[in-house]
Amino acid sequence: MTANTPPQANMPPQRRGLMRSGLVVSAMTMLSRVMGLVRDVVVATFLGAGNGADAFFVAFKIPNFLRRLFAEGAFNQAFVPVLSEYSTQRSKQEIRELLNAVAGSLTAMLALITAFAMLAAPWLVWVFAPGFGRDPEKLAMTADMLRLTFPYLLLISLTAFSGSVLNTWNRFAVPAFTPVLLNLSLIGAALFLMPLMEEPAMALAWGVLIAGAAQLAFQVPFLLRLGLLPTPWPNFAHDGVKRILKLMAPALFGVSVSQINLLLDTVLASLLVAGSVSWLYYSDRLVELPLGVFGVAIGTIILPALSKRHADKSTEHFSAMLDWAIRVVLLLGMPAALALAVLAEPFLITLFHYGAMTDHDIQMAAMSLRAYAFGLVAFMLIKVLAPGFFARQDTKTPVKVGIIAMVANMVFNLILVWPLAHAGLALATALSAFLNAGMLGYLLYRQKVLVFQPGWGRYAVQLVGGSALMSIALYLAAPDWQAWLDFELWQRIRWVAGLVVLGGGLYFVWLTALGLRLRHFKMNS
């Protein structure tokens, strides 16, 4: 070891409790999601659900969709297993060479894609939101915004690369906190840049660009402290890069299928009445809160842990870890989904019913929120079941499942969009998610990779009973949603906080009374 090399760079990642790591990620993600809701409150207040809001949401959705597809989807699922193998079986020099080659190759590819997208911005908008073509001014405004937001893909993909390295070395808090900077940037842009812009929504596009640079810069010192800051140099001939690219190709359709389905919703919603894109966005944002805090958090910590167990050939621990992840997802996902369905209008009113947001917008967004909430558990299960394949460097199976689910979503869309409009699009996404999660779980079980541990019958009674008790209590205790329209801000907040405490309290009291304890969820990575 040289004098300039931190000792951590020579050490494999230490094993830690998954529940402890999960709580860290959940806490940071909760902070990020709360700030994201504050951001959306600000955006809804200033822009409502008009043309400017629709244009920004599409301009941001395109690079954000590609971020989830490439950076946090295919790339992450392919890169982490290979890096985990290197961290346990290769020398520090080989690890550095891998990081240099991957960082350089990723930068080169995304720089070309970004340059092309900025040149082809109007055509990209037409592809992703064809309905905007009926309004040339709206199409042009969205294209101008896209030229500012698309470089975010390059910056946030490098941020995701850095985060994957930190997660592999069990530094989960830093990557989980990083999205807070995006929310702070957009809030700042809305408050300080909007008054300076001829088109207020354009300020948010600048906020996205600023956020991308800030998020990447934030993680650099932590990589440097570990001695893992790469010197990017493209090397597509590197064995690790070739393996990652090979795994990425099918993974594009694997864990990111839900994102493709959400994008299809946007395409079809652009053909519906004005505001449809925004209604779907606001309802999706509420579903993203529990999905990110619970589902994504568990998926984030379990992928490197499963990858290490696969490298160690510890099959029993691998199976037990998957069973643990499913139990945790159901423990938190079921009550969250039911609470969103029962309190759809109160949540939306409390968060978004200000300024330009109308009563009609709330009613429409509530319809799609209930449809998305129906699929929340399935969205979360995909986040923990897909790593069961990716950790074993099997990306072909999820892509087959993903294609089936995506085709099913298209069929559901065409069937449901006419009678249910934008809510039909959300319901179609939920149904396809259940199909996706069900097939992933069945295949893992059939391959004997997922082996259910004892106690599932008792656990089901605990969860179903607690969820039913919570739902009934919330339904009876909450005022009629029209009454919320007359509440002042702090009155709304007090009611929401009280209902959350009531529902959560009854749920966990029920679980405790039936013998469930925190120690039952102890699991080492």
C-alpha cells in the first residue's frame, strides 16, 4: 500500500446488518422524497397543470426515464455484480482499472447520446409526447427545455456510477441523500429564477441542469476518501467493461420495465385532454414516496449483498435474503398502498391544492392515484425480485419477463384508456406490474433460488388483519374530501399527521399483539 492510498481501498466491503443499512437508506430517501413533495407543492402552486407544467414534465421525464433505464436500471444491475466480484476476488489495482475503464466508457457513450439528443430535441418530444404536435408553440417550448434538461442524463449517470461504488463498499447514506440536491435545486429555481424568466417553466429546466452538476460533485469527496475516485479513460476492450455491456443489453428491459410502462402512459396521456400528463405526474409522485422509501431502499441494499453471497456460493443465505426482502416489502407496502387509496384526495389537497391547482385537478389526480396505489406492492416486489436474477448475472430471464409485461401493458392501455381516460393508463401500469412481479417470483421459486422460510401463514394473518384494521379506521376517521378544500394549510397538515399516526399506530399495535417483533427481521449482508 502506498502512502497516498487510503486503507479502505485495500479492504473488501464489510458485512453489515441489512435492516440497519435499510433504515439508513430509508431515512435518507424519506428526506429526499419529502423534499420532492415540497418541490412539487412549489411547482403546482406556480404552474398548476397547464401547458408550461406539461412541457416541463415531459422535458424532464425524457432524461429522467433514460436515467432510470440506463443508470439506475440496466447499468446498475450489470455493474454492481461485476464490481462485487472484483471487490472480493481481485486486487486493488484490478479494481482501479475496472473503475477507470467503466467511468471512461460510460462518459464517452453518454456524451454522444446527449449531443445527439440536444440536436434532435423537437423530434424526441414528438416521439415521447406526440399529442404536443397539435400545438407548435407547446412543442417548441418543450424542445427548448429538453436541450437544458438532457445533459442531466450524463451527469446523473456518472452520479449513479459513483453511488454504485459507494453502495458496494456499504456507504449507503451518501447516494441515498444525493437526490435531495435535485429537489433543493428545483425549489431554488422556482423561487428565484422563475420571476426572471419570460416563460416561468423554463426556470425549472435550468434547475435540473444545475442539480446534475451538484449531485455529481457531492459524491466525489467520498470516493476520494475511499481511494476509489476513478481516472476516466474509455476502454471498451477491458474484460469487465465487456461483461457489463453484455449484461446491460438484456437488462434494459428487465428491472426498468415499469419505467417503460410509465413512459407509455405519458405518450397516450399527451393525446388526451390538457392536464392529463400533469394529473398522472402528481399521482405518480405520491406513489413514489413509499416506493422510494421502502421498495427502492430494500432493492438498493440487497443487490450488492446478494451479489456477494453469489460470489461466495452461499445459496442458503441467498434464498433467505430474498425471503427477508419480500417480507419487508409486504410489511410496509400493503399499508402504504391502502392508505394512499383511502386518503387519495386529502393527500393531494394537502400537498398540491394551492395557486393554479383546481378542484377538478384534484379529482382527476385522485383517480389515477388510486389506480397506481393498487399496483404499489407489485412495483416494490419487482425492485427486490429482479436483483435475484441480476446478482447471479442472469439478465436474460428478466428481459423475457419484461417484454411480456410490456406487451401486456400496451394491451391493457388500449383496453382501459377509452372508458377510464388517464386513470385507465395508471391501472394498466399496475396490472402489468403484478404480471411482472408474479412471473419473476414464480421463476425464482421454480429455480429453487427463492425458498420461502417457515412462518408465512402466520405472517399473512398478521399483515392482512393489520392492514384491514388500519383501512377501516382511516375511512371512518377522515372528513369528507370536500371539507378538506376549506381547511387552512396547517389544519390540513394536522389532519394528515393525525390520520397517519392513527393508521400506523393501529397497524403496528396489531402486529405487536400478534407477536411480530423487530428482531424477526434481522438479516446480515
